[in-house]
Amino acid sequence: MPGFRHPLALKIVLPFAALTLAIGAVGTLTATSQLSARSQEAFDNQLIHDGFVAQSMVQASDADRRAILRLLTAGPGLSQNWSKSPALQAWLERALAIHPNVVVETVDPYGREIVGVVGHGAMADTVTQNRDLSGWPGLPYMLAGGSSTVDMVAAAPRPAVFSGQPVRSASGGLIGAVLVGDYLDDRAAAMKASLHDDTTYYDINGQVLSTSLGVAPGDWPALGLDPSTRRRVTATSVVELSRTSGGPATELISPWTVHGSHLGYVGTIASTAGLLADTNQLRIILVTLFLAGVLFTLAIGIWLARRIIRPVQQLVDATRLVSAGDLDHRAVVTTRDEIGELTVSFNQMTESLKEKSASLKATMTQLQDTYLMTIEALAAAVEARDPYTHGHTQRVEEYAVIMAKALGCDDAEIGALRRASVLHDIGKIGIEDLILRKQGRLEPDEEMRMQRHPIIGVEMLKGIDFLDPVLPLIRHHHERWDGNGYPDQLGSDEIPLGARILAVADALDAMTSDRSYRAARTFEYAKTEILKGSATHFDPEVVTAFIKSQRAIEDLLRRSAEDEGHHPAADDLGGWRLHVVGR
């Protein structure tokens, strides 16, 4: 939205948005808090109700188990079949015809299993014999005559709760005991089917015996009750716990007691996922309404802001165009208020800027031309010191431009290369005539002084802003591709491209021009030497561009030779090597 790019639009729209955000946020928090509290209260009440129902079901199951026990021991059939295991098993299965899930264990006076049966007939999915059950809690005590009944929890092979009493012969002697029980996982499943809540049975140490939660047995230890929780659970007090295993839930822990025997704890677990989903759905509805209000308020604010800031926006756009250099642009006057007066004043200012800018541009052009003419005059003065280098800078510029175009350089790069070609040897103004005009090879100390001319040239031109792009080309036009050039020993791509082009153009003109110590060499010799220097002295890509531009360069060289009247000689190129190689 264009209007929001300016503080003025924000000052108009933000109060509306802030007011709506504040009202919506407070309203949403208040409403969700109230409704969440009511939903939580209803959930807690339902959980307490389900906990009482679960306790009733546990007590009913315990009562049914004791009733079945009394039924089995009421008549003489149990003791009459006691000594014959097959007959005892058959009699128990018939007696359990209507109780298919009941577990019956018969043991001798030493706690050794006689027969164990689950269900009856075809439903008898488990029949066991001769297991040692003497370690079951309370059983040895009852067999020793310490009690007439026992209620216990057996953890293996499947956790189950049992009620038992001794069995005596017709003469009154102890012949063993009978235990009637049911599996805790069957109980938990039945309670879940009835209440739609999960149930967990814990032993007296708080460890899980069985649960209808979808939690693997290996994770049951994490559900255990710590001592502090167990101490808070009494006959008149229950405890609520938050659970995350199997999904978010709340568990109500109550004691598990059968006829005064404390067997452990029963947990009734209600999932809070539905409660959370309802609360989240409510929040989504409220937030949606709140966002709709915000959007509506913002729409009104934007509409008002655009009406107010449209003239300001047009003036700002005009300012940007003018600041970008379009001094012919004028802002449209659309209002007669203060903004309209400001627009008229802006247009007058722009007209004045246009006139002054044109004058300043002409002055700067003249100044730049004066600078350049002065520097070029210095470069010409350098050439005038050595009559053999007459026209060198012009020829180097022409060669360099041809190769730069072959390499695809843009106009800015070619412009910088032209100026660098004119000025590349201006530093020689600081080299003594004795060295500059010496015929023959320079001594090592003379060579070192000669190699300073790129640095001298840069120091002379430094501080002239429009020549900044040219300075790296002047400083590095004697660097070598293999890093053995001067003054900085740069190598390969570290050398600016313009300097690499200038190096080939400079070497070409040095070889094909007359010198005090030898005559000009032929183009073929120069080409051969440049090819030999590829990838050592020169950039291979520039050498390739040189070969591609051979015809144009030969035409320039031919015209130059005709104008100056010298004829190239086919001979040694030693003078060029000193000029180019450096270290």
C-alpha cells in the first residue's frame, strides 16, 4: 500500500488499529478465560462423577467375585472332586458356565497349584497345573490358619485380583484353598466401554498393574505414583493428576480397598483433548471475529489516510524524480490548501535548480576538460623527452581499444582504458633523462628506478576524482600474469583487466616502434613474442583477443608506419624484453 510508506499515514491509521487491537485482545482474553473456566469446571465435575461410578464398578466386581467364591464353596462338590484333577477341572468349568471371564485357582495346603481354570468348556482359554503359588501375597498366611479369607493382587502371568478361602474335607481337615479372581485388563476394558474413560490399576507401591491407556508396558513406570501422591489418597480424599502419556488427560486417583484390605489404587482417566479442542475452537472463532474487526477498522483508516496523503504522496514522488536527476518534472497542483502551496513552491524550486544545475554542469565539464588537457600535456611532455616514443600513447590507446572490444568490455571500461592508455607512462616525468634515454640495457639500480614510474604516475594523479577508475590500470600495466611483474607482483586475475589489456598493447607498440638502440620490429615477430608470453607475461584471454583482432591491428600498424616513414626490421627483440619483463 503506497500510503503506508509515510509516517503521516501511520499516524492516521495506527490509532484505529491500536484501539481495535486493545479492545479485541482484552475481549478475547476475558471471554476465553470465562468460558475456559466454565468448561474446566464442567469437566472436573464429570470426572468426579466418573470416578465415583468407577469406584462403584470396582466394588461391584469385588462383590461379584466374593459371591462366586461363596457359590463354589457352599456345596460338597468342590471337596468331593478335590483329589482328582480332571474331575475337579470339569466340575469348575461347569460351575463357571455363566462366568466365562472368571479365573479359579485351586491349591494344596502348601500353595502348589492343583488346577487353574479360566472360563468353562470351549471358553476355557487357560488351564494350568502344578504352578507354585505359595509366593502370592496373603496365601501362605491363610493356609497357615491365620485368616479365613484373603484378598490379593497377583501380578503374573496377567495381573489379576483374587479372593480366596480354605477348603476342608468332610472331616474338617485342611485340604487346600480355592481362589476366585478376574483379570485387571478385562476390568479396565469393561469400565472404558461403560464410562468412555480409561482406568489404571496400581499396586500398593504405586506401580502400574494394568491400564486401558494406549501406553506400551515399557512406559508404565513413568505413570507410577510417587510417595507424596500416595499419602494424599485416603478413603475420604482423592487426588487429581495431569497426564500426557497417550494424549493430554486428567486422572482421578482413589484408594482400592476390599473388605478392609488395601490392594492399591484405581485411576480414572478422562482425556482433556476434547476440552482443549473446544477451547481452541472458541479462541479461533473469537480471534476470527477480532481480526475481522481489525481489518474493517484498517480499511476505514486506509481510506481516510489515502484521501489525506494522496497530494503529499504525489509531491514525494515528484521529489524523488527530481532528486534522481529529472529536473524537468513538475508536481501537479491538486489542492488549494497548504499542501497545494507547498507544491507550487516545490515547482519553483525545481525550476531554479534546473537553471543552476545546467550552469554547474557546464562549469564542471570545463574544469574536467582543463584537468585532462593539463595531464595530457604532461603526458605529451614525457613523450617529447624521447623522440623515439612519439605517438606511443596514441597507438597504445588504439590497440587497447580494439582488444577491449574483442573481449566484450562495456563503454565505461573502454573509456577508462582510453585515459589509462594516454596517461600510463606519465610517471616517467619523474625518471632522469640519463635513464630514460639510455641506449642499451639498464643497470639493476637503473632498472629499479625505472620500475617506479607506475607508482609515480599514480601519485601524480591521485586526488582527481574522475580519474579514480584509471589509477589501478596505470599502476599495474607492468604486472605479469605469473606474478613476476612490478610494482606489486600481482598475478592472474588479481591484475585489473584493463591493465592486462594495456600490457599487451604497450608491448606491441614497444616492439613495432623505432628505438634509439634498434629499429622497429615486424608485426610477425611481435605476434610471436606475445604468443610466447601467453600465461607467463600476459593474460591468455587477452592474447586470444589480440590474435582475433590481428587484421585491425595490422591495418593500424601499417598506416602508422606510412605516416612516420619507418620500416620494421626482422631482428632481435631484446630492448622490448627489458621494457616488459621487469624482475
